[in-house]
Amino acid sequence: MTPEITTKDIVKKYTDIRRRSEEICAPLEIEDYVVQPIVDVSPPKWHLGHTTWFFETFILAPHFPEYEIFDPKYNFVFNSYYETIGARVIRTDRGNLSRPSVSDIYQYRKYVDEQMKAFLQSRFMTETIEPLLELGLNHEQQHQELLMTDIKYILGHNPLFPAYTKGKQTVKPYVEDVHMLRFSEGLYEIGFHGEGFCFDNELGRHKVYLTGFEIASQLVTNGEYLAFMEAGGYNDFRYWHAEGWDWVKQSHAESPLYWHFIDGKWMNYTLNGLQEVDPNGILCHINFYEASAFASWKGMRLPTEAEWEVASDHFNWGDRWEWTNSAYLPYPHFKKEAGAVGEYNGKFMVNQMVLRGASEATPPGHSRNTYRNFFQTNLKWQFTGIRLAQ
């Protein structure tokens, strides 16, 4: 254990992060925990179980001799995609898991948390395990964001449009003059450097050559996107990638996710319930196809991830995950770790696009300008937005 980090600090950090996952679920009714409307959305109770399974499987079972597995069958239920660990429930079937019950999963969390606290204060917690613990905590924070996005999808597709919370919106609308920030042609460096945690896909700081570019100081607003819609943006193939145009026709897309045209007004489902679309609010829940089409309609484009990172110190970011025009590929010298941990990022580096920044759903302390998020081009249930470049 490093001298500057005490056992008490580690236990507190572990406890605080684990508690936050349960706080996110506190407003839910018991029925909300089990719903899986689409394959991309996992039931909240599965997230609670999976993040617990991670600590049990990767830390307690192999490193704590006194530990007894809570339930051997849970490995099949809560393994997500780790081929190294064995068979698992198919992702589409997570919503069919009426058992283990929600109360069973909370008992599982309590059991593992008690064992983890004992482990963290034991002689078995060594410096060599600290990186794995840090990965587990950041993994839980990733699932906290997924919990927020999945809960919103579950409630936002309930015909009653129930509010998740009656509290204030976390991201305030803004009305500010947008201007373009200019960056000159030249060599720049991107990638993680310095102290602290990062994921393996951020490593390999390297030089990139960029031609001169401009990037918007602000994100696109609802009003700007509404103008695209009213101009027939969803009906004009000229703005769309061929694959995106196929998606428009097949899905009959006409608006961002959670927008509904009701009684002559565009309404938007938010975590506070159904509200009229605020034209000054920051656009949210659009996919890569829509982001690219909007940029094309504006006579502009999406930034590359290198451009975004180079420019990120010169604008405010963190309200939305921002689509880039960069495919999710490994940095130079990227190397997958051995074993199951090596499956964390590397095997997903195909057919996905990079998003940068963070969102209102991102846990505090879990964002940095080198973070490389990634999703398929058709997905829009994350808190995604647009920043233009040229």
C-alpha cells in the first residue's frame, strides 16, 4: 500500500462508491429493477449484481483465502462478456431473470461489501492488488452511468412517463454566443500522461499531426437541432451516410430519443418527467448518424478525437458525451493485459465510434479529457450531444 494512501482512505473510497450505486436506485419501485426494454438496456438489478460479482470474482476469490463464494450460480448470471470466466446468461435474457430477487441481490452486495472491507484491512491487500481494486471501482462508476441511462430508458418508455426525480435539472439551459476556436496546423500529443487512474485504451501517449481546424465553443442546442428537423433534415438523403440513411428509413426516425410531438408541441422526456422541449437546452440523445447529418446540414463536420482532446482545455465540456468522427481503434503500442482483464476494452475496437467528454450522468471524479468512450453508430440512449468543427 502506497504511503500516502491509508487503509482508512481505501475503505472509505470503496464504501462511498458502492453506496452511490444503491442511491441511484433508491427512487425506483421494485418492478423497475427487472425491466429490459431493449438489448442495450440492462435491468437495474443486474447492474447491482454484476458490479458486485466483479469484486467477488477478480479480487476476493483469488486473493482472500478466507473467502467463500456467496452463490456459485451467480457467476453464470452476472458475468457480462468475459469469455475467460466461463458461460453466462445471454445479454438479451437479462430481463427474464426474476430470480435472484432484488432482495437477494442486495444481500449479495452486503455480503461482498463486508468481505471486501475485511480484505482491504487484511495483510492480503497488497500494493500489487491496488490497480485491480482501482479498476473495479472505476468499473462500478461506469455502471453507475449506465444505471442512469438505462433507468431513463425504462421510465421514458413507460406510457405514463413517470419521473425519476422531482429535483432540479442537473444541466442548466444556456443561451450564449457560439464562436469557433481556431487551432493552427502542427504536431500535438494526445493520450493519458501523469499520475492517477486511466483505462488501458487511453495509454500510449503519442504525437499526431493536425491540419488547421476550428471547433465550436459550445454544444448544439435543441433549438438548432429543431431547425434541422423543420428544414426536412430527416427526409433528405444528401446529409446522411448511406448506412445512416438506411437507419432513418428502417427506424422511421424523425427526432432525438425521448422527443414526442404531442398536441402541436415537441415534448421531451427528462428524468424530471415529460416537459416541453426547451430550445435553449443542450441537445441530448442523438446517435452518430444524426450528429453527422446535422453537421453536414450546417456545412460543417464532427471533430476527430485528436482535435477534441487538443482543444478541450479551451472550452467547457462534461454536459454531454460528444460524438467524434474517429473510429474506436487502438493507440500505438496498445497491449491487452493477460487474462480476463484484457477483455475489458481491446476486443471492442471494431465497428464503433469514439465519444469524448462526459455527461450529467457521469459520476464525480470519473471524467478526464483523455477518456475514450465508444458506442455503435446507431445507439442514442446515452447522454450524447454534438460539437461542430470545420
